[in-house]
Amino acid sequence: MILISWKELFRWIVLGIFIISLAITITINFTPLYYYFVYHYQLASLVNLSSGEVISEYHRLLAYLNFPWITHLKLIFPSTLAAKQHFEDVKHLFLINYLCLVVTVFPASKYLSELKKTSSWWRLMPLCRMVVSILIVILLFAGVDFNDFFIFFHRALFRNQDWLFDPSKDPIIKVLPENFFAAAFGLFFLILLFSLSLGFFLGKKSLKKRTEQ
């Protein structure tokens, strides 16, 4: 039985926040995923633009969401006030994520360095088991009906209904289809599962060495 101290629990929380923030950062900036959807589903034809123009607008949107010094969203798509407010809300969430990443990167790296130096990766195993169990529940929920999961996700994160776009008034939603977000969620969970699987593998390996000593 592995006893967990409050210090270890705090380190787990910091490491968990770091891994989640890093997975989010990788996911939202992995633009090849969007390129695939633009070309495979011919999204540009839905808004009478070229694929290059749609991709350029997507990069402009990402720049607005990612960089705090870009305070105004300027797209060729017409946008309602509600849509602009929603993107501003998303920008705030992005910046909170980056803040979490910056704040946790040093203590998380220090903790991982300590685990490597002492060959005590086994200390991560309870954390990996717990998080994997939670992820399985979330994946089952999302897999049964992603639309319901998508709605629940937005209601949990946003205090308003601005995320409900009308395609006739906010045509940008036509080039941001639901299946693209489903794929992005999938990528996010894959990154998390890979990280947890790596932690669990290293944990089992170090635990085996520990019991042999």
C-alpha cells in the first residue's frame, strides 16, 4: 500500500494541471487537424471562399485567441455582437490555460526530475489509475452522444448562450463544424492517455526494480 502525503498530493495536483494545460496547448495549436477538415470536407465551398482564405482566417482567429496584445478580432466573416463576445470569452479561457502552464511548468519539471533521479516513478501510479478512470467515464459520455457532451461542456464553461451561433448571421460557424471539435477533443484525450500510459509504464518498471532490491 502506498501512503500519500499532503505534499505528494499537492505535487500531483500541480503535475496534473501542467499536463492538462500542455495537452490543451498542443491541441488548440495543432493546425494540421484543421487543414484536414478544410480540404477533406471542402469547408471553403460553404462560405464561397478559397481553402487558403479559410485557413488564413483560422490563423487570424487563433492569433486573437492566443495573444493578449491582440485585442480586436478582425475577420472577413460578418459577426454578431454575441459571436464576438463568445470569442472574447474563449480568449480569456485560453489565457488562463497559458497562465496555468507557465505557473506549473517549473514545479512540475522539478517533481519529474526528482522522480527520474530517484527512480521512483511508481509514486505516479495511483494518480495515473485515478485519472484514467475519470477519462474513461468522460470518453464514454462523449462517445455515446458527442452533441450532448458538447452542449454540457459549453454550459459548464460559459455563463451565457453566446456560443449558440446562427449560421446565417455568423457564417464562421460553417467552417468550424462540430466534427472538427470532436476530433480536437479526441486529440486532447489521446495526449492525456499517452502521458498517463507513459507514467504508468515507468511506474511499473521502477516498482519492479524496487521490489527486486
